[in-house]
Amino acid sequence: MRNSIKDAISETVQDIINTGAKVSFTQKELDSLGITIPDVQLTGEQIQNIRKNMSLSQSVFAKLLNVSASSVRQWEQGKRKPSGSTKVLLELLEKSPHLLDYRLSA
């Protein structure tokens, strides 16, 4: 396959994924098109800003994320990093701070 065609297909597939359309690709298919899923990188300062933008204490933020307050404190101090789906959830909260407001209802 010529590079220009492969690039066009890759760009189109990436656009389809970005629109939120329901698609199903294997890792091998994405790799062959040169599409990668980037790892979420958050600093302690970013995590603290996410929490502060939500106007939550560390303990309430921890409860909302279903982690310990100690974990939140260590993330914010840069002593530890969140892992797995928690990183993705934090990334989503950075983009949409009100995403989990429904869990804070009275």
C-alpha cells in the first residue's frame, strides 16, 4: 500500500474514532495504520488543579474516585502516580470538571 493511501486511511480512521462513532478495531489493525493510544500523563499540580476546580477537599475527592485520601495526597505531592482507569478518569475530569456531579447529589 502506498504511503499516501495508508496515511489517508489512517487519518480517516482517527477522525472516525475521534467523533465517538461505534467502531471496533484490534490493536494489530490500529498498529498497522500507525494509530496509537497515548498514555495519560498528569502531574501532581494538574491533579490538584482538577480537585480544586471541582471545589472539593482531598478526602471528598478521594471518596468520589473510590481511592484513599492518602493516594490523592501522594499524587498531588508527586510521590506516587495514579494508575489504570483512574488516570483516564482524571483526564476526563480535567476536560469536564462536572462529569461526576451526579454522584454528589443530595
